[in-house]
Amino acid sequence: MSMLPPIKKTYDRVESFFLKSDLWIFATVFTAICLILTLESEPASLPNFLARMISYSVIFLPTFWFVQLRARLKSQMSKWSFRGLWIFIFGIYPWFLALLAEIFMEGIPEFIGSANDAIIGALAIGTSLLGTATVLHGVIENSWLPNLRKRIGRYLSPTVIIGIFSVLAAMISVAETEHYDRSIRYVNEFVAVGIFFVAVLQVLLVYLPYLALFQIHHKFLYRKLFQQRGLLYYIVGGVTATLAFAPVHAAYARLFPLVRSWGIHTSGFEGGIIAPENFAMAAGFLIFSIPVVLLLEWVRKTRTITLLEKEKTDTELSLLKQQVNPHFFFNTLNNLYSLSLKQAPETPDTVLQLSELMRYVIYRAKEERVELREEVKYLKDYLDLQRIRLYQDADIEFAVDMENPDLKIPPLLFIILVENAFKHGIEPAVGECFLELKLTEINGDISFYCRNSVEPEASQKVRSGGIGLENLHRRLDLLYPDGYDISTDTRPDEYAVRLNLRGDGLPPHEELRLEELVPNLDEQLL
């Protein structure tokens, strides 16, 4: 046990070296060049390789020193001084070494070889290190490269990549066939080019249906049969697809002249449409496409996990945005101050309500589920405090009918609608206004109804909904997939919204785990 901390510390240092330093990359390139130089010399032995490594390591020690301290030197030196040192280390220093090898010919060790071998070795290592430094320091670290990769990635979709690969494969297959060589033997270059592209087009059209077979394999055989019914159904489905696809595709392929004259497809062989080679080709395609299907599924699962993690973060941020506006608390505190100056008897109760409201928002709202009674109490406290701070003659009603007050629901779902009613209906009112709220819960199904008066100039803002309602829709999509419906009724002088939540629409309350998102492929295959 006493050895574990030193081992852990050593492992952390090694890990930090590979993650933060570029020295190991240059050392790898350096070692590879030394190995090549040794193999090209006589005798190519391990002692000569090690001796060459040590000698050139000493010679290029300034280069390795610069690579290791590059970040520190860059921060301490001026821009042009640092660039000058970089140019000297990678561009001038190897040529300086070659010049020294030319001058001091007699002092070169025997395992390095002649002066010419030493010059070639110094320039080869220096050029390789210069190329490595250019890629690492001049290309990868520049800000334009990620943007370039992003722009290229927009156009290099899997379909485009498959298309490019198919065209190249067709061009190679046509160029390498003997039939093409015989066809262009007695024609001019322009006719030869025409024959080439016509042949490439026919090859592409002949094998194009295999993309449909791949889609059947991926979208139906794997995602449906294999994942829902198991391995046996997947295998039988593959056999069925082979038996159905091979003769149909063979009949289609024989429509092209090159199939019969050049034999670019097995249907042009003896046996024709039902030739065994047709079925073997279709079955082989299904078998060899399995790794591609697994790769695509892995990418899809990985993207799903990333998306879920991002949506979880976005939902938490959205939850913070959907919480009570801080100005509401500030205005309420000002009203409390006025009540305290008047020594109003309702001051202690108001302070307690504000405390409970803030406690719910700060602590309880962070949880994934709260009791329905807590959510209702939060809404009542919110309404009571709003009554204190409002100067308008507002008629506010809140009716509640719950069969199961202990029902667990996500927090702060209804407050968004209530806040929207106050923001666009009650607060802008210059005269009498009203707010009617109804919450009904029956057998786990919840219905929340909110109707409020609006001023004519504010009706358009209410109709648009705003960011709050957009966040509510998004959050409901995550929490109640296909388990909710929300409807609105906009009139010139009032606005109503009804939110219905089905009890079976909320997934069971359990922590989202990686193993549940990514199926165990080994277990499925067994």
C-alpha cells in the first residue's frame, strides 16, 4: 500500500507530460529518422542504432531544449525575438551542423559513417524536425484551422464521402481491367477518355442498389430485427434480404452492356440471374458491412449521449432563467420595509412567506421531483406576495383540487405561466384586472388553467409567448415526451392557457446512466 502514492504520482507526471508537452512528438520523429539512417548503413545493428541516437541527441540538444521550454520562452521574449530563435533552431541550426561535419571530417565517429553520411543525417533529422514544428506550431495552433475543419466538415457528410470513395473505386476498377486496355488500343485519346467515363458511370449505376441494401441492413435488419427480436431473427432476415436482393439486382445489372461484355458484375457470368456468385456477393456485402453498421450506431449513440448531456445542462440553465425574477424579490422587500414602518400586523407573515418562497426557489427547485402540494404552496405564496406589491385593483383567484397531494412532479412548471400573466396582463393594467388559476389533479393527470386580462397594446406580446413559454415547451419536451399538451386562447382583452400533463407521460424517476443509453453489444451478440 505504501508504494501506491509514488506510483500514482509518477503516473500523473507521465500523463501530464504527454498531454501538455510536444517533446515526445519530436523525440518520436527523431527516433524514427535515426532508425532509418541505421538501417541504410552497414552494419545495421542495435549498438550502432543506440550510438547514433546518443550522438545525434547531444548534437540536437538545443532543439529539444527549445521544444520543452517553448511556452515559457514565448511568454518571456518579444514576438520577433521568439520568431528569430525559432527560425534559427529549426531552419539554420541543422545546416550549421552540416557545415561543421564538412569542416571536421576526421572527427566523425565510425558508426555514423563518412562526412557525407553525417551531413545527410544532420539534414534529414533537421528537416524532419522542421516539418514537425511547422505542423504543430504553424498549422495546428493557428485559429484558422478549426474554422477550416468546420467549413470542410459541413460538406464532407457521410453520403459525400461514400460518393467520393465509390467514384474513385469505380475509376480504379475500370482503369485496371484488361477489357478497357483492349477497348482503347486503336482509338485516339479523346475517345479513350469517353470510353473511360462511360465505363465508370455504368459501374456506378450497376452497384448503386447496394446502397439500398446497406440501408435495409442498417435501418431494418439491425435496428429493428436485431435490437427488438434478437440475433436469430437478424440472421434469418439477412438470408431473406440476400435471397430477395440478389436475383432482382442481377436482372437490373444485365441491362448494362459492360456487364455482358466486360463482366463487371457476377450476373454476366455463366448462370446469369441465378448464378451462385450473385447470392455470394450480396451475402458477403451484408457480412462485411456489419463493422460499418456498428460504427454508425456507435457514433449515433455517442451523439445521443452528448446531446442528452448538453440538453441536461441547457435545461438546468433554463430552469434558472425560469425562476422568479429578482426584481420581484427587491420590490417585495421594499414593500416589507413600508409595512415595517407602518408597523402593520401582517409584516411577520409576509416575511415568512418571502422566506419560504426563496427557500423553495434556492433549494427545492434544484431537485428533479417535488410533491405537488409543495408546488401549490409555492404558487400561493407567490400570489400572496404579488398582492402586496401590486397597486392595481386585481381580482386574483386560485382554485385547487388534488386527489394525491403527494404526487411527484418536476418543480417550477406552472410558475412560468403565472409570471407571464403578471408580466403581460396584471402589471401593465391601468384599471381593474383579473387572474384566474385552476389546478386539478385526478389519478395522476394534472390540468393547469391560467386566464388573465390584458391591455390591448400588450396583446401582441402575449400572443408571441416570449422566451419563457419557449423554454417551457422545451422543458416539457424533455420531461413529458408525448405526455403533455398545451393550448392557448388569445382575445383582445384576455389571454388563457391550459396545460395538461398525463401521469403516465413522465418517465420513472431514476438517474440517467450511460449503460442504459448505449446497449451492450457483446451481450446482444451472445
